[in-house]
Amino acid sequence: MNYIRHLNHILEIFDSDNRLCPYHISLYLALFRQWNLKGFINPIQINRSMIMEKSKIRSPKTYSKAMGELGEWGYIKYLKSTSKNYGSKIILFTFDPKCNQDVPPINKQINHNIHKRKKNERLSQSQDFSQGKFPNNESKQMMPMAEGPPLLHVQIYFDEKRAPALEAEKFFNHYEAIGWVTSSHMPITNWKAIARNWILNISKFNLKGYTSNITVKKNSTKDKQTSGGQRPGSHHVNQNKDFDTPL
């Protein structure tokens, strides 16, 4: 039996079985852990206190109810013990689809429900795609790029607004690179309005660049004065030392 295939399949079955509660699932996983430690042999003898601790079930009534219902619904076979010295025995069925071990009959009906649910999910996804609905960021990736104005038109408009020709090229190259879309990935419908905002912000951009250049020049000048600005022989060192004097 394959450990991973069994767990993947049983979890899919849990998703389709509306009768299950959280304590059913935690109890089954505690039993499965014990079955794994025993080498997947059947039956396995269990200790109620240990299984309750691993499954985080504190009520003995809840434990007995969950164990009986798992056996009734075909997930396990519960062999209840009447002795105080020996614990109950459990037979676990494999839910690995590629295993030759027999599975309970209820598994066939649950498998049918799983395939039906997956088929409905595929149909709903195909309908969403046909209507242009895409999950996550696929709509952004598959959205066609908007078509912008020619460079010549941009240059003429910037010239009419008495803006530098270089800014017209910057504006065109920027929006041409991103596909003529806004920050929210929507196609630009009025590029002249965005161009007017670009022109209004030219002075701010230039001022920032000017001040940053001044700061860089000042820092570079200061570094030269502090680090490499001293000339050889400029240190004030006493050249007339008497080395015959003891320390």
C-alpha cells in the first residue's frame, strides 16, 4: 500500500462525506498513525487512552460514538473488546486505488460522488473562461496590449504644450514599454490627459534630479577631503628625534 496515495484518496473522500465531523477525521488519522507503526497489518490492537490523546478527543462518549460511526460507515471495522486487560481491535481498509486489497462497498458510492464533484468543478471553470473570467492574475497576463499613439503625434502634442522634445520621447517610451495601460492594468483611453499630467510634473522630476546631483557632488568632494585629499609629507611629524634616549 502506498502511504501518500492512501491519504490523498481518503482526504478526498472526507471532503465528499457530509456526515463526518472534525472528531471523526482526527480519530481516523490517529488510528492510521497506529496502523502505520504496526506495518499496515490487520487487525491492530489499540489503547483507548492513547488514541484519545492523539486524536484530541476528551470525552469517552464522543470517542465511542465516533468509533462506532466510522465502523458503521465503512471506514474501519471496529472489534470492541469486553476485557479490561486487552484493548479493542481495529481493521483498517486501504483506500489506495492501485492496491489489490479489498475495500469496503461504501467506497464505491463515495468515489462516484468524488468524480461527480470534480466534473462539476471542471464545468464551472470552463464556463468562467468562456465568459472572460480568469482566476488570480491570469486576466492581467492574457489581456491584450492597448494600442497607443504614434511617436510623431506625441511629439506634436508636447510641442503645442511647449514641453521639451526629450520629455515627449520619455513619455512615449515609458507607456510603449508597459503596453499603454494604467497602473491598474486598464487600457489607456485618453493619452492626452495623461500627457498633461506628465508635463505638469516635469518641473518636480527635474528638481529632484538636480538636488540629488548636488548632494552626490558634495558628498564626493567631502570624501576626497577626508580620505584621499592629504598630500604626502603634510603630516606634522617631529623629524628631530633622539633615538639614544631610553624609553
